[in-house]
Amino acid sequence: MAIPVPERTPVRGGRRTVPVWERRGLSQRMRQLLLEGDVTGRYGGTNDSDSGFRITMALAVACSQPHRSWTPADFYEALLYTPTAGGTWARKLRERKGSDYIEAKLAAMLDKARQLVSDGPVIACRQDAIVAIEQVRQIVEDQEWSTAGLRDNGLRRSDLKNLVARLGLCERAGGLEHGASVRQLAEEMGCARATVEASNRRLVDKHWLELVKSGSGKKHGSVWRLKIPECLRTPVAAENNAAGVGRLPTPGYRGAGTVPAARTTDTRAIGSLMNHDAFHHYGHGLSGARILACLDPLDGHEASALEAATGLHRSTVQRRLRRLVADGLVVARNGKYYLARTLAGPDGLRRDQEVLDTSAHERGTSGRSLSRTRRHQRERAHYRQWLEQRHVRRTCPSRLVLVPAGVVDTDTGELLDERWRGWDLSDPHHPTWPTAPATDPELPACS
């Protein structure tokens, strides 16, 4: 589909006339959705009609972004009068209900999308959103995360895992505002649902997290906004000739010392490991993941250097290192510890599924993430079933059945209980007497 080039009408008499309407192209993902359809299953619904409505609404929102405002005529052309995969639902609806109906419906959907976009915050570009996420990530990595109990700031180890998981969700969402359910976070963090709920409360109290919209029903999840507390909004000093906090050393300075950057907390490396069974609470735990994030396959570090880098207790570091060496994740040589070659990647720590599965089997934590996922699936199914039953109870309230079972044969309609002789039993909820006697007959007892 050709996209008009921005142009303006010429200046006449010293006055500039109204600019010609301009339309910008869609993003790459929305262009693929329009031309190829929902190939990834992102907008799948309960049926084909529901999926088609979701795809059309997503395209309407994409066409209503700033500097990309489509007119209804362009929206009709893209969905109705062009054989695009994204407009299949709209064209089928036009065949059944006519052009006037579908054009009015598409115009209403476009108006709703424009209202939705106008109510939300304006993002200049995706790069600005990525910069904002990286600012939060840098503040998280600069904090000191203790191993035991509450610190002075009131945060625990599970709060670090919560923030790491949410940073990954923010990157996929394209901004600090993201949607996340408690069960989704529990699977990302590798912990119980009650742990996530308690962590959310602490992060909200400490102004790391803000609940934008509470989830309702089975299609609308909770919307959160990640932010930096006011007490931590200070510029981060950059170190000269060294890597930033939580990042690998600069290649030109490799081997300059045996002590990694102070308080190293590589959130990306921790996020790639924390939900694996090997780093369950009864396995290597979050402390093991933090130690692995500090190690390098070429530059060895002593145990004292790892203590200073992670802020962990001496006995905790020694205990975790013994387990990591026993499982083949860390190599010990001449009093220094190196990252195993199988876990070393071009950009740092690499998640090797086979090695980590073996470690989880040795620690007795294998299969815990799978059982957690299956339990969450059962809970979601029970919740959806409860919502459907509640909807049925509200829309169709139960009526009292006055004619008990066994009075009338359901197959032949024959009366089986002579006490109901003479009654009209066509409606078991409201049996009637065909004639009007002087005194109303009493209903037989419902045994």
C-alpha cells in the first residue's frame, strides 16, 4: 500500500493554507499483522470471531498513534478493499451484514482506539523508553542486596528477583508500564505465589512500584509502572577505565586486577538463571546466581573478592562455591574461581540447559518449575470456570422446582404419582390446576 509523501499547499498572499493530511507507515510488527495475519498467536481469542476482533482493534490502535493518524477511508481501504490477511474478519462481516454496517463498526473502533491513545502517556520514540528502563536497571544494580532478612531499606532478596523479572517485562512491553499477573511473576522469579504478593506490597510501599490498573476477569490483567524512588534519584558516577556496575570488564582492561567491580549485580545474567530449577531456594539459590554473574572464564577471582562484589557473607560464599564447583558450574584452580567454559558466552554468562538440568538433578530440585507451571494452569482453568458459573448464576437465576423428580416419566410423559392427577405439569416450576374450584387444592407433598 502506497504511503503519501508529506506535503503542504503553497503559500498564497502571505498566508499558509491548511496542510494536506499526512499518513505515516505502520511499525514493522503491525505491518506484518496487517499483511500476514496473526502468525505468532499473540491475539488469539476464544474463537475466530474473537481473534478477528482483537486483530482489528490492534490495527486500529496502531493507526491512531501520534503522527500516524489514519482516516476512516484509509482504514476501510486497508481492511475491506485490499486482500490483506488482517482484514479477513472485516470482509467476512461485510458479506454477512453489508458495507454500511462494517464501515460504521470500523469507524467506531477507530474512534475508540484514538480515545485510548489520547488518554495514555505520549512516548516520543522507543529509544526514550529503553533509556528510561536502563536508568531503573542501573539504580537496581547499584543497590546493596543482603542475603539474610530485612535490610535498613526494608527490601529482601525476593524483591531483587521481582525487579529483575519486571525489567525484562518492561523491555518486551517497550516502557516502564507493563502488565503482569502474580502467577506470571512467580514463574519468572522461580518462587511461590505468596512470595510474589508479599514482594509486590513491599515494592509499592518503598515506591519502586505503582499499580496503575487492577486486573479483572480473565482477559484484563493488572497494569504496573516501574519507577525510581525519590530518595534514589541521583546521578550515577561513571567509573573511568572500568566496566559499569553489573557489566563485564572492558576487553582492554581484562586482567588488571582480581577484584571485580564493587557490589556487582548483573541483572541480565541473574534474570536468565533465577527461574531455573538449579537455582531454586533449595538448590544454588539467588546467591549462586549472583556469584556466577561475577565470574569470568579467563580472570579468576578469590573468595574474598566475591564477598566484596556481592555483599554476601563469608560462609554463604564458601558454601555456594563448594556446591557450584561440585556441579561443574565453577572451576577452582590455585585458590581462584573461574566460570565454567560451558556457561561462558560471547556477551557474558550463557544459560546452558543441559548443564543446569544436571545440576538441578544433583540438588534434588529438578521438575519444580514444571510442577509450578502446571499448578498455575489448573488454577487459571478453575478461575475461568468460576467466572463462567458466576455469569450463568447472575444472568439465569435458579428457579424453585415445585414438581419433584419421578412424578412424570421424562421419556413418555406418563404420570407416575397419582397424587398429582388433574394438575397441569407442563411447567415444573409452576404447576397449575386446569379448573378453578371453590377452594384452591393443596399441592401434594414433595417427598
